[in-house]
Amino acid sequence: MRSDTLIRHEGIQALRERLGPVEAERFIVLISRESFDYTEWQQMLWQDKSVDEVFAMATKHNEQIADKET
């Protein structure tokens, strides 16, 4: 299992790569400012999708990542 420090580092790195340094910082500030219930968010995120649909989306996303790495 990875340490909390490593997870934080990789998370910040992913945000910076995707959003850029300024918008990554803004995102962190927004999340810190608001009360955020991750469990509730996850329950609502895919409520209109079946397990098969979510699995298909995850598979497609994983294939796209693999394609970028090659």
C-alpha cells in the first residue's frame, strides 16, 4: 500500500498535468473551502448507469490510457 505522502504527491502531480499549476491550485482551494462528502458524491455520480455501463466506460478509459503510453 502506498503512503499518504505518495498519494498526495501523485494526486497533485495528476492535477497539475491535467489542469496546469494555477487551475490545480484553484481546484484544491475550492475543495478545501467546501464541505465535501466523497461517499455521497460517489453514490450520486453513477446512479443513472448500470454496472455494465460503468464497467464499459472504465474499460474504454483504461484502453485510452494504454494507447497513450505506447
